[in-house]
Amino acid sequence: MIVISARSPYQIIINEASQIGSKVELFIWNKGTTEPTIPTYVMSENIASVTQTETNYNISPFILEYIKQISVNYSTTPIVESNNDWCLVRVKRYKKTSGGTFTLLDNLVYIGVNGYTEASQGMNYNISGSNDFCFLGYGYNSHIIQYHTKIPYYNVVIKSAVSNSYTIKYYLKDGTLLNDITFLNPSTIDYYNFRLPLAYNNSDYCEIDSSNDDVIFRVLTEKIEECKYTPVNVSYVNRFGGWQQLTFFKAKKNSVVVKGSKYNLMQSNVNFNPLIGQTKSFNINGNSSIVCNTGWTYESYNKFIQELMMSDTILVDNVPAIIKTQSLTYKTKLKDRNINFEIEFEFSNNLLNDIV
């Protein structure tokens, strides 16, 4: 299974012997809808010269048009992710030979997500090293994810095989099994995207088991009781294109910035009315923002905060927001001892509805 991180370029390269040009047909659809019978997009190109025959097509922008991640849905049991949060892409590559004939080279299906790869990973890096992939940025197998009352979840994309069932299990630190849920037992080969809650009844970690591969992912969790402040739940799309949640437990500060344009008024008569005044504000509107603190946390949150700052989709207590904090200083227990992150968000909608 190849997962395309569509915020980064994904190049389809055609460089075949005797080609004078090439063509790529894209068929893009969301699960739950019918796969197109005619191409969604067709791209073609002639070679530059007989010595420069390679042709390249970046398909990422077309994939992003079919991904619309808008809202999160907390659940205590596994559920299927919204089909609009990801898409399926069939790519047909053709070479063009003399006479204008196009010959089909291959026909492959990819998964498209609203994620990105890093420059050090090179071109067309496949974030999925196996048939199943956990969209939890830097978070599984070693790092602890803290939460309050709302149980965070993560996305797992699966290319199922017949007679291969998937189970999520919740444990205490001593290995006591708290719950065991089979969330997929397919009868056909297909692609799936699941929302899996990270915790159950104050569990300390959870595991995803495959009947073919045993334990494929493990996520550590820690429930924090906060008695003084009201925690803020922040959801964002991480670098893998999946939803991720961070809880900001400590003090928060709300503020409002109001802007407008001030103009001098012309009085209608020399015997003016003093109640009208000489100046008036027009086009008044404002934005609200919030400053949040994580409270004492782990060094691994450096990476989580970095992904949050790089995200293009953020919800603060289910309200769309953008991040105003533009820099991050990595913190360590050795230098900082107690680690706390303070982040400022600005809510995406104006206070006065001026949407037209």
C-alpha cells in the first residue's frame, strides 16, 4: 500500500525506451462513492528531446481537491473515519510512441491523505512501510499521550486481506486486559480508515493486533486529573494526514482585538447637531484569540507541538482556528526540568458575521 502525502509533491515519472511522449490518467474518488469510469484528470507531455526523454507529473494538487477535513467526532469505540478525510487514487501511466499510439505501462491504486513529508526523506517518500499504517505523529510505541476527560483517538489506514481480523486491546501497566474489541473482520480485500480511541476505562496503553501479524501498533496514554483549570482540547491534522488531539491543561487567557476605520463626518447644516459627532467608525469587526498552556509534560511533546504549528487544519474545542505562535524552542528535562508549552491561537471566524 502506497500512501501519498499530498501536501508534498508526488511525481509520476515516465521514461521508457522509444517514447516520444507520455500520458497519465487519474481516477480520484472518496470511499463510499463509485470509482470513476472515465479519468478525473488527464495529463500528457511530449519529450523535450531525443536525449531528454523523462516526463514528470506532480499529482498532489489534484488529490488535495478531494480531501476535506473539517470536524472531529470523539467516540469511546472504534468507528469508520469520514470518507472526506482521505481518498483513493488510481494512476494509469502510458507511453507514447511514433504514430501517436499510447501504450499502458501500469495501473496502480494509491491512498491520498492531507499529510506532508520532510525534505530529508526525498522524493515520493511512502509513509506506509506495510499494508497498515498508524497516522499518529511521533506518538506510538514509545511516547505517552496525556488527556483529560475526552479520550483522544488516532487514525489507522488498513488494506485488508481476507480472513485477517483486527482487534484493539486496552491494558493497565501490569498487563491486565481491560477490553478487547474486534473492529474489522473483512470478507473481501478493501481499504479502510478507522478512528480508534486511545484509552478505555483509565487504561495505560492500547495495542492493535492483526490475526496475521500479532501486535502492529502500541500507544501509551496517561489520564490527568485537572481540578483547578478547564482543559482545552486541540485537534489538528498531523504530518501523516490523520487527526490528532492535544490537551492543554493549565491556565488559558482569552482576548479580543477589534479593528475599524475612523472617518470625519460632514455636518448637514452649519447649525450642526452635536449628538451626531464629528467622527464615526466604519467596517468594525474583531477577532478573538486564546493562549493555552500544556502544563508539565514530556520531551516528546516538542515534536507534537511542531506538528501542530505545521498543521493547516486546527480546532480549538471544536472551533476552527489558526496558530499565531510562530516559533518553538525545543525543551529538555536536563535544561528546563519542568516542561510547559504556551501556544496562542486565533479563532478563524470574525466576531461580526460578514461572510458574503
